Amino acid sequence: MVYPGTDGKLTYIPDSLGNTIPDFSNAGYKGGGVPIPYVAVKATVYPVLGDNADSIQAAIDRVSVLPPDASGFRGAVLLKMGMYQLDKPIYIKASGVVLRGEGRSDVGTILFGKIPKPAEGTGGQRFRRPALINITGASGVKPLEDSKQLITNEYVPVGAKSFTVASAKAFKKGDKILVRRIGNEDWIKAIGLDTATVGRNRWRAFDINFDRIIVNINGNTITVDAPIFTAIDKRWGGGEVYKYEDERIEQVGIENLRGISEYDPSVRTKDYGNMDRDDLGANHRYQGEEYFSDENHYSNFIDLTNVKNAWVRNMSALHFGSSVIQANAGTKWITVQDCDSREPVSQRWGGRRFTFQMNGQFILVQRCVSQKGRHSFVLQGSEASGNVFLECETINPYSSSEPHNHWSSGVLYDNVKAPLTARFWDYIIGWAGANIVFWNCEGDYLIQSPPTAKNYSFGHIGVNAVVFNAALQDLTKPNGHVESMDRHVTPSSLYLTQLKERLGEEAVKNIAK
């Protein structure tokens, strides 16, 4: 499907409909290949005894009203090394603000999230929202409905960057657009999810929006900056194009910190097997294991909402119940690198330990480690597309890394060491992901292809078989496309090769820093 040609550049082989392995190189800060900048310090905070949340928030707020420089940065808030008790969450709500510590080790900058007070009326049950650190724009993308143009192609394949509209007169190069792939009830029926057999999450018709920029217009043919990741097919409703207003904040970063979530160590669970593992037998090393399972503490360390061109780097996290970093739907062009999660505290079943959860578009997660996660490198929802997990690793995982819910599409796992799946998940979730690519990964895996799409494995070392609980898998579904089982392929990294071919060798060096 893709390999180095005689000229040394990648050759892509289309299938009978024209679908190809897509270019994933737009993932990351500023669209990939751009170094994360060092932003000048404009406020400094020192730790004090007791709650530090107000002093940190005040410094962030002071920097948030400074005028941005030519690059859009207002300045960094530097947290000097030491322990910062936080009795409540902190927020970044403006563009151009960076929160920086002096290291992620036990002698660096440590944010200690105290057990939050239960929300009124909840009875103190389960994880309290929000996260300990929140990067949150007030608003996101607003489609301009009166700019709508229908896509006239019968079929726009996966990997395509060009398509034709009824009239391109109102569009110009540089316009921000949503390319909307429509999925009607006929499509839901075609993928076998039109009945109650998928449980409480029965699927309904839905659309997928690809966030793009116009780079060229030739007549009524529009070319965008990055490919689409689910084919646009007139049989299923075709597609549309909209301009949009973009109100997301940007040029925001979190770096060089450690986060710790306080928990009650007296709350423990004795695990006699759980939803992620089959009956392990009385003599299995996990059988009867007692573990810390308190859930009245912080679920997430860092949440990103209504933000683009952002980064999180050089972080460590301990004891958070679910996501160390969660980028929500509507986020775009984010880099998460050199982060690790250790010893999460929660029960070991549904809705917990989604360690690095990337639900936006064009997010690069590289060189990150998850210990004792469930779905460690994960995506949820059809808004998640174009994301890349590069050189990441799990340690003692309890379940697989994967697209987890509702047709995440066009995602690359590149040199990831973890149990991986791209499959018909179970009777509740249905088809979790489409046009997913595993490239030179290591670990047990299960890859299946949904109707109207494909999932791919190249150079995977591991057993293509049942992963964890067999009761939650349907092995009658079609197998995915597998090439070179148990032997890595060339090139070593698909993402880095695509990035080099698009932007040059310097772009690869930029993201290695």
C-alpha cells in the first residue's frame, strides 16, 4: 500500500476506489515540523505553605492581559521549583500564555491537587470535574451556514486533498473551511449499526467535520492543506463545504511540571478479574490483587478545550484517575511530548484510565509513557482524526490502546509498544475506528476493517489475536489489511518520512527537540 519507490520517495498504491494510506504529517503544533518556542518569562511564582491556587491564577491572569508580541505570545508564568498545594483548579483562558515549571522530577515543580470538595448534590461520588489544569477558550469553531457549497464528486477517497464544489466563487486561498462528510441512515445500515444490537449507544446518522485551510482553487476544484480521513460518498449523503469563524485560543503551552492527585489510600479494591481481563484463575499473579481505588479525587491532570496550536511537554503525573492529558473535540494542531503517567488511582473498569486521550484533530503525541493505564493512547468520537502516536510505550497495561468510540478516523500508531486494537469493539460501542494505521508497532493486537473503510497493519511484531477480554470482541468481523507480520518495514517511521517529504529534513529535526 505504501513503500519507498525507486526514487527513494514514498509510493502510495490506491485501492479500486482510489483510497490511499493518508499523509499524517500535519499532526502537531503549527501543523507539524515547527519547533516549540521558548517564551519569555513575564511573571514568577514561588511556593508557599497552604493553598497556592490563587497566587498561580493571579499570575496567569496578569500575563493574560498583556499585549501579545508579533508571534502571538503574551509571556510565560514561571513556577519555581517546590511543592504547590492546589485546593482548586487553575485556568488559562487567553491566547499566548505559557505555564512553566523547573522540572518534572521529585525536586522540580510539583502541583499537588488536594481532594476537591464534592459538587453539590453528587453525594461525593466519582471523579470531580474539571481537571487540575484547564486550557479553555470561551468558544470554538462557528460554521457560516450561508457559505455552504455542495461537493459534486461521486466519491472523494481517503487521502484526497482536492474535490469539486458546485461553485467556488465565494472561496479564496487561505480560507478556513469545514469539509463535512455526511453519513445518512443508509450508511449506518451499511456498516451494520442500524439495529439495537449495539446496545444503549445505538448509532444514528451523523456527519464528520474535517477542519482545513484552502491552499489552491482551480475553477470549482478546491485543494486543502491536509487529506480527508473518511471517504465522501454520494450514496451515503455526499459532502459539503463551509467557511467558519475561529474563536479558539492559541499559542498556549504547559511545560516542565509534575502533577500529583491526592487520594485516600484507605480505599482499596481486591481484584478478582475485571472487564479488561478474562477469568485469570486462582493462581494467576493478578488474581486477588488489592490496589488503591479511591475515586473522590482528580480524574484529569490537563484538559484542553477550544484551543489550537498548543503544546504540553516534559510532564509527569501521578495518581490521576483517568486522563493525564485530554484534548477535547474541536482542538487542533497540538503537540504532547515527553510526558509520563505513573500509578493511576481508580477502579479498573469502564470510563477510567484513558491516559493520553486525543479527541481533536492533528494532534501529535510522541515519546510518552503510560503505566497501568487501560486505554493508554486513545481517541473517542468521530471528531478525532489525523492524530499520531509516535514512539510511545505502555508499562503493565490493563487493556489496549485504540480508537475507542464512534468512528475515529485516520489515526497513526507509529513505533508504539503497547497492545493495540482497531476493531468492532463490542455490543455497546460498535465500530470504534476507521482508516487506522499501525506502523512498525510491537505488542499483541487485533485489527479488523469496518464496511466502507479499512484498517491497516504494517510491520507489526506481535500476535494478531484476542487482546484481553474475549467477551468484548467479535472475531467474526472482517480482518484488517496486514503486511509484513512479525518483521518491521521500511521506512522505520511513516510519520517522520511523510514530514520530511512535505517540509524537508529540518522539520524532522525541529520536532526531535
